Amino acid sequence: MPPPHGITSMGASAQALGPIALAAGPPGARAGGNMRTFHPYLELTMQSKHDAVIRGYCNQVAVVGRRADGTQCNHNFATAPLAFAGYYNLRAQVAAEVVKTQMEGRWAGQAQGPRTPVFTRPTPGALGSTRARVDASVQNTVQRDNHQYDISYWYDGPDIYVLFHCYPSR
């Protein structure tokens, strides 16, 4: 499936990374039938606040970045393409795992009220696709790589589109 409108509408501000294949499925899914492809995208505008290399890259590709704060990513890559291939591909793996864990929790009925759908779709005729954005609400949680993430994702059967930015935990 093509990326959702929520990502394509960002143009050059959404940098594709990955894809990442992970086994993720509802409880009782048949063996081998639950492989999903996670398509991670780094949100450059937001990431530019935390990474000087990404800020410079945003200037090169005409993406309006954010001003820096004190939570800088120190990855020692001199160019954005090298940072994408190294540092941010590792962060994309963690973001995909966070989404996988949250999705499996929702499929298992955790944090869901009675008769609450696991994944909702927008009303018919909504702009873009039939896929609805889900915000992972994990920004205050330090992940296994000692980073904090802001993650949104779109579930589309075997394809999950993940949009994120991250910063080192202080």
C-alpha cells in the first residue's frame, strides 16, 4: 500500500527509512501469517530541533526546521545520508518495535474499554486514505536505546507506516 496522506502531505519533511519486517499479530494469529512490514519515516522538521546535521540537511532540501535546544543527538555522522543509514535506522527499529508492542496490546484488548474498536477508520470521504492516524503516546517513556520518541502510525493490514522523531533521554 502507498504511504498515507498524513505522510505524503509532508513532502520532503518525511524521510523514508527501512522497511522493517516484524512478526506482529493479534492473539491466536496463525503461525507465519502475522509478518508485517513497518515503513518508518523520520520527521525532519521536528528532528532538526535535536540534531545539527539534520538542521543543516533541512536547509539544503528547503524544509523549514526548528531552532535547536539542549537535547542534541550526538551520533558523530558528518552528513545526513550517513546519519539516516546508521543512527536513524537504529532509531527506526526501536520506533517500529514500540508500535508493534502497542498494536499487540490493543489486539489483546489492553487499554481498551468495552466495545472500543482496536483501530478506527475516519469517516467515509475523509481527505487522503481510509487509514486513521494513531498517536503512540510514548513521548515520556525512555526506550531501550535511552531515547524518547514521539510516534504516530497508520495501520493498513500488513503495512504499518511509522512517523517519528526522537531525542536522547537527559
